[in-house]
Amino acid sequence: MSNEAPSGGRPLKALVIEDSEVDALLLLEQLKEGGYAPESRRVDNAADLADALEKQKWDIIFSDHNMPHFSSTEALEIVRSSATDVPFLIVSGAIGEEAAVAAMKAGAQDYLMKGNMTRLVAAVDRELKDAEERRARREAERALLAQEEEFRIAREIQQQLFPAGPPALDGYDIAGASRPATATGGDYFDFIAMPKGRLLIVVGDVTGHGIGPAMLMADVRAYLHALALSSANFEDILAQARHLLIEDLGYDHFITLLFAELDPASGTWRFINAGHPAGHVLAPDGRIKAEMAPNTAALGIDREEERLSPGQVALEKGDLVLLLTDGILEACSKTGEEFGEERALAVVRRERAKPSAEIIRILLDEAHRFSDPGNSRQDDMTAVILKL
């Protein structure tokens, strides 16, 4: 038996496992009276059931319990092997309580007696709603797992970008560290050796979260390392990297970058701040000797590629250079207050006698304690400190 769905009711694809055509028709009439427009197929053996499941997706399945050559127990086993989420209702003339309980444990949603079908439509309404909610939950779970996997990959990419250790320069104590948030992956810091003993120091942040920003930051790292080998001057390295990144970034992303060059012999520190949070040079007495505020647009925003003009600071013994990403500055408490620049500077001033790596650890710990752990918008925290 195959019925076409009549017009005027709620569409319902119903598979009826029933040896009696009359009983199947009575069930379908009950559904029509309840406002459904069933499109159905009746089967009464395992082969036809398997064929029906293969050829059609069903909204609901009804099954008699005892048939001459088949049973609801056998039918349920076949159904659950392929159509795990379709509601399965037993409609039987006689089923014992023990058999009904066993069927429910095996995966049937409900059972009704053929002599009392008054709750059929209500049961169908309920089971269709429950099935939709189960599907929605599974979709949400799948999406969450996919997102977690993307973040895991992004984390792996991000960790591979960071230098294995700090550079060893006589007279300098240099360190960097990044502490990832739960769901982001765009921070980057690097130390790149240059000809004639110079050192490039980079701290950056790509907009957005996940594997896309991590891949973009991998591009940044690759371009900077390759260009540094060409012995180009400091500003040309960044200018060429910016030009190469325009196409990679498109119009959906941009990169903030604090790009600096240290000449260890003279203590000359040159920098270009492309839309990044300001860096600071602190004198031995704790005062701000120089602020490295943005002096050009973030990479990806400046499509005209204006000429880059580095700032310059003469570093002296006892000076401390602090570079951060906004994850530290914008770490937010439960009351909505940000950790902020003043708190970060206060921590560094208080701990400045310690090694650079220890100062960074304490700074990240304090920013982390300050922040609300329940805030999913918290960002990665990254810092680089250089001391003479």
C-alpha cells in the first residue's frame, strides 16, 4: 500500500509496519483527522522494511507488535541500524507490559493499543517535536566539535610560530610568551636575527578567531623571515610584507603589528607600530621614557601603502622595553572593568628587578586572575620584554 499525501494537512512521511491493510488504513485515517497529510508505505517483512528505509527518509514509523512472519522487535532492530533518529511507535492489538517495557528500552518511543487510538495524534505531535529537538542538539554538538577541532589546529599552528627560545645577546635579557584564550588564535611574537648582529622583534595580532587567522599569521611569519634574509633595510622589510599580505588578507581581516629593530651594539631601537597597542620604554626609575604609539595603519587597512617612517629610541643601561597584545589590556573583570595599560605598567614597574621571563609570567598571571573566566570574549595574552 502506498498513499499520496492529500492537500490541506501537515505533511508526514509515515512508514507502517503492519500485516493488516485495514488496520493500516484506520491508522492513516486517524492521522488525517488529526490534521496530518500522510504519505505512507506499508510493509510486513524484513526485506520490504530494509527497502523502504533505503529508498525514503521517514518522519515516523508505526509497527504492529505481532505479525505472522515479523515482529516489532525485529523491525526495531532493523530500523535502529539505519534510521537512528526516526520516532518508532508500536501500535498493537495486544502487547504485554513486559514486552512494552523491553521495546521502550530497545529504542521505541511509545506504544498504543489498536482498540484505543485517542492519543495517537498527540503522541505523534510529541515524538516529532522530540525528534527535531534531538536533531538540533546533535547538530549543535557536531558544530561545537568542529569548532573545537578548528581551534585545536589553530593552536598548533600558532605554537609553531613562536620562537623556540629567546635570543642570546650580551648585555640584554629578552623574553616573550603567549598564553592562549579558549577560543582564539591570532597572537604572534617573534625574534628574527638579521645581518650585522641586528635583531628584529615582532608582536602582532590578527583579527578574528580560529584557523583562518592562524594561517594568516603563518603567512606574516614566513614573509618576514624570508625578507629578513635579503638584507633589506628595516622599513623595507615591513613594506614588502605589507604589500604581499594585501591579497592574502582580503577585506575581511587585518593585522596589527609592532615591528622593531634592535642594534645591540649601539642600543638603537627603531620601530613601526601598525595599528598595534602602544609599546613602552621604561627608564630605570620607572618613568615612561618613550611610548611607541601607532604611526601607521594596521596591515590590510592601508591599501594605498603609504611610506613607512620608523620611530627611534636610544636605549640605555637599565631601560626596559614592554610590548603587549590587547588581550592583556582588554582582559575584562566580572564588573566589566578592563585590566588596562596602567595596571600592566604598574606590574612591570613593581617586578622589574626580576628576569624578563619572570616579569612576563607574573604579568600574565595577574591579568588572568583579574579577568572573568566565564567571559568567552577573552583574548590571547602575549607580551615581550627586553631589558638592558
